[in-house]
Amino acid sequence: MYFESKHERRRRDEKVGIPKLKRPGARPCRNIAARS
């Protein structure tokens, strides 16, 4: 499994276009993996 810091995750989410508040805390990795 791939873990990353909050800062890296937020930066990647912003790049992908996922609002911080809208992203479910339990499944950020799956959402990001599904888009990329």
C-alpha cells in the first residue's frame, strides 16, 4: 500500500481537482488511483 503525508496528498488532490472537504477520508487513495 502507498502512504503519503497530508501535505503531499492535498497537493496531489488539488492537482487532480478534488476539493479537500469533499474528499472522503477513508478512500482518497482509491479515488486518486481511479482517475490516474
